[in-house]
Amino acid sequence: MIFLFYLICILTGYLVGTINPSYIISKMKGFDIRKRGSGNAGASNAVIVLGRFVGVLCALFDILKAALIIWIMGMVFPSLAYSYAVTGVACIVGHIFPFYMKFRGGKGLACLGGTVLAYDWRVFLIMLAGEIVVAILTNYICFVPVTAGLIFPIVYGIMSRDVWGALILLCAGLLIVFRHKENFKRIRNGTEARLSYLWNKNKEIERVQENQNKQ
């Protein structure tokens, strides 16, 4: 019976995770967001392709979908030891590998944020503030999910003393790191958009295009 409960957490978390607003909105506008910008079906690329307002809405949706499904599964299965970690990771996996998008979705940052929020809103705010500092210091957004994906399992493990739950969350963290390998290749080549794109769009586009022409 416990196996069945975990299976429900996994399937439900995964299916909710596959709901991708950036992809859905782009399709409503007649194109596939994965064929524009950074090629990612997530909030960061939505900012580039669809604008800041839509990008923020996509990020909020992805955060809340993860947080809500974790809370719901926690209420449905209050005595299930690892429902939090299992549901959170399943939601992240669903966002990254949605079946109806041929398993090419986003990169999991917002869903990770929702997973943190579902655990403790104070931890969420502290990590958010810390990752804003990381983004500003590095001038690259891709450092945010990588550091958050590796740090949160440690924080969770220390605070909850739940070693297995922390290891389950670490699986998602490592997956998020893997999904950003192309970003680090683009940083090395000078073709990764910097955070300064948000306030200096034209100059950043020129820099990226210039480096692309050198390839």
C-alpha cells in the first residue's frame, strides 16, 4: 500500500510538473518557444522571447504549481515519510521532461523554488535573497539554479535531519546541474545572455551576436 501511495505522489507530481505556461503561451501565439531565444521552455527564456511580464507570470506559475502539489500530497498522505521530497522531485522531473513535449521542457529552477517554498517560506526568502546576490555577482542567471539545486538538499538535510529525503532532493539538484551544461558552454564561448540583458537588451544582443559570428 505504501508503494501505491508513493506511486500516486510520483505520477501526480510529474503530471502537474508537465504543465508548462511558457510553452503553452508560445503555442497560442503560433510558435514554439524552444525554437527561439535560448531554446529553453522556461521562465527565463519567456522573459527573452515573450517579455518580462509574461516571463514573471510563467515563473510564478511554475513556483506555485510545485508548492501546491507538494502541499496537497502532504495533506492526502500526512504520514508518508518522503511524500514531500518524492512529489517535489517528480514535479521538477515533469517540468524538465514533459511527455507531450517529447521530453524537452524547462530546466527546473522555478519548480525547485516551489519545492523550497513548500518546505519553509523563510528558507525560500533567504535562498531567494542569496541567489539574487549570486546572479548579480556572476551576471549570469544559470548560476542560480546550479547553486540552489546543490545547496537546498544540504539545507533540508540539516534542518529536517531527513537524510533520505535530502538524497532524493539531491537527485533533482544534480539533474538541474546537468540541464545547464549547455549554458556553461555558451558562457565559455561568450554566447550566453547575461543578467544585464534585462536592462541593457540591445547591447547584450550585439555582444552575443558578435561572439556567435566568431564561432
